[in-house]
Amino acid sequence: MFAMHSLVPLRFLVAFVLLITFSSGTNGQTHPPTLTAAGRVAWEASANPVRQGIPGQVPFWNEHAKRFVYAPAFDFKSVPNADHYRFELVSDAAKTPFHFDAAEPFADLGSIWTQVPVGEFTLTVTGIAKDGTALGVAGKRSAYRAAPFNGPYHEPPVLPLDESASLALRKLLHKDYVNYWLHHREPDPEYVLYQYPSKIHGALVIGAVTQARLTTGSEEARRSTELARVIADYMLQIRFPAGSKWQHHVPTYHGPHIKKVKKKHMRLANHLTTMGVDAGNAFLEVYELTGDDKYLLAATQIAETYRTTQNEQGAWPLLVRFKDGESVSELISIPTAVVNYIDRLQRDYQVEGLEEVKQRALDYVMENPVKSFNWQGQFEDIVPRAPYVNQSREQACELAMYLLRNKENQELAEELIRFAEDQFVIWEKPLPRERKNPGFSSANWITPSVQEQYVFWNPVGRSAAVMIETYWQAYESTGDTMYRLKAESLANTFPAVQQVHDGDYPTFFTPYPKMNFWLNSVVFPAKVLMELEDKKATLNPSHEQPGR
């Protein structure tokens, strides 16, 4: 019942939409005059809500959302004695208000949404008696009508995607704080973000492996292979010791800088349990490159620790003390990364004995965040928030990719992708936001881009790469041309951003330099773009379904 709104209208309308032009709305407004063929499809599809709440049946997840690509519905309460409800939407970009009546105060805005222009709006819902008397306001809400896809964007890209990826990795892997590894066999103490070894060391390993593959047979490949080994070996050395509850996992926090951090959850004794996946995937990558069994053993030992620490619900506490496993937070992890990690071990390496662990974790996800739609941000440097306060697209995309790859519940997978796009993908015209640092002001962002989470509302490169991977998995699974165009548009933005940053992939999609530089926002996009270029070379046009 939760996905009942997500697919049926789109599947049957697209072919028709492609043949028609847009008509005027009830207030004299027209659809944007410069829509592409794909843009017309996307604009019409935006009338289709994402997981519409129903009081007492389906939770409302969007209380803290500030913008919507797809028609929203809000948790407005009934007015006593009301016969029906009058909806009035006032848009800053429209000449006159939009109106419609509905039987319930929580009806979605789909009937007028394609007429509402991009921009800020205020919605007021009033209870109306049978005789037409206004009885009182059921609810009022201001938000931003975000722009649907109107691509393809940055087509053709200014560099082929694999060349762009190799250039970005070459720039990264020759920076001083990376060269330090080759000279000292340990992280540069001056690069503060090395305080997150599972994430950052693991990312650097994957970056070195990716570059070795992109430059096979060269001195760059030899150097990159050595670098991957050096960092992976250091990760092996600093793992939690045997006998500790979270043995074999690489620490979430490490080094002297953590002692200076004011956030209480960021302590050397603590471990964000999902971080084991970051280190495990790094070990698998270097194993594939070198064939050295010690890295495969390390990766499987991480999974074994997940097996011995899984709780009765099928998940894991989000933050624990690594020695005894005691929880440091009330929050439970959303273990989609663990599900995908175990799935990779089973599929690619024939690791046995983990099926029950994976299934129980998947069952937990299906019974909890899938039903509540509470896709809370779970990051090592962000203080946990109450339900729905800090939504993110990370785990929703991870689950969507798992379902599509394994041909399970495609309808749910596509609904999750629409949620991620609805809340976090900026195709163009971002929600206005002014900051002292002009790089954080939305008017200066390079689009398309993807936001990370509600409380860190910025266009992050790694977040864009996650959406590319998700859209492409959806394209491969469904043949829907729109998914391909969306994946390629986000991918093509990387060379465009790179062009104004002297070859680097900056963390934020903005032309402004000297902002925070998270190297995982270089590595993951580079790996995704390398793989995407290979996949594009083997496209089969007969696979596509442009009329979905």
C-alpha cells in the first residue's frame, strides 16, 4: 500500500505526454516554455506524490522538508463539521493563487502541481461547511516548488568521463598529504580528515585502486598499487584488537585530532557500526587488484563481526563502545550498507554463512524505515537527530540498488529513488539560500547537484555519485531512458565543475575555492564515472523503453 501512488500514472502517461504540448493552468500560468522532450515527461510526472501520508495508516515524513519536486501532501488536521476542504496555494512566481477542493485536509497537490511554477509558495487549507461557510484553517505551510529534470545537462561532457576521473585521481593522489603515505607508511598528521580512518583511509585505498585500473601498465599504475597496499596495511594494523566486541573493524575515529573535537559522540572509544563497510569494501578492492588473500580475509572478518553483534531486531546500535559493544546512542543503524556488503561478499566471492545475517538485516529495514520513511542521516560527524528532522538519501538509495540488482520489489525501489530526487537532487534553480561564505550560497552552486542531508544542505560530490550509481542501476533494471539521462546529466557535471577547479573534484559544486576538501568526494565519483564510461560503451538501444 505504501507505493500505490509511485508508478502507475507515470507508466501510462509518458507516451501520451511526449505527444502533447502543455496547456494553460487555471490561473493563466503555463508550463515553462523551454522544456526539453525529457523535461516535458519529468514535469508531468512531478504531479505524482512520493509516499503520501494517510493519518493512522501511512506516516507523514515531510514535516521538516523545505522543497519538493513531486506534489506533496501535508499532515493537516480535520476541522470539526467540515464537509470538504478548500486548498489555496499562493506562489511568489504566479500572478494569481491556485485553488481546488478535496474531501480531506491531507490531500496531495497533484491536481494543480504541474501549473505551479518553480519558486516559493504558501499553502492554506480551510475547512468548508456544506453551505459554503469557512469553518477554520486546517493547516498552513510554506515551501519551495523545486524544478523537475529538464535535461540532458552538460551534454556532451567537456571531458570523457573516464579521462575526467583519471585526472581528478591524479590530482588527488599526488597531493602532499597523500605522498606522505609513501614516505612514512602512516597518515600525514596535518590532514585533519585522516581522523576518520574507515571512511577516509578506505576511500583513498579505493581511489588508488581505481587509478591503477585506469592507467594499467604505467608508472602511475605501479605507484597507485603501492599506495593502495601501504594504506590498506596501515588499516590492518589499527583494527580493533582481537577479543573486543567489534574486533576486526577499522576504527571510525583515530589519531590526535579527535581529542580536540567538541562533539561528545566523536571519541576514540566509540565506533559507528556502519563504518565497517567502508573499510571492508576497501579491502575487497585491493584484494581484486593484488590477489593478496590477507585483504579478502580482513573483509570477511568484518562481516563475521557483524554476524556476532547483530541484535534481536536484525540490526545494530548506531554508535557503540568498541570494547564491550555497549550502545552510546539510542538510535539503531539503518543497515542497508551492511546488506549490500554481505550481498557483494556472497555474489562476487562466494562467502558462505552470512545469508541469515543479511536477511534479518533486510527484514529490519523493510519493517522499520521502509514503513516509517524515516531515512535519518547517519554520519560519523553529525549529532543524531529526532525522527524526520534530518532526512538523507543515503540509505534509501542503498536499498533501492539492492532491490533492483536482486530483482526484488522494483516498485518500492523506484519510489525510494523518487524520494531521493524529490528531497535532494537539484536539477536547476535551487532553493534560495544566502550565506556569508559565497560558496555556500545557493545562487552560486553549479547544477545539477545533490544535497547530502537536511542539516548539511550543500551540493556534495559524493552525494551526486551515489545518485548516479542509483539512477544507472534503475536504468539497467528497467530500461527507462529517463534514468539514463539523469545519471549521465549528474555525471557530466563533474567535468564541468572540474574545469573551474584546475582538474580537482571539489567537495562542493561551486566555483569558489578553499572550501572543505573531503577526499572521498573525489574517489567515489571517480570510481562511478570510470564504471559509467565502460557501461555507456556497451549500451543496447533495444533495451530502452522511452515510453515508460
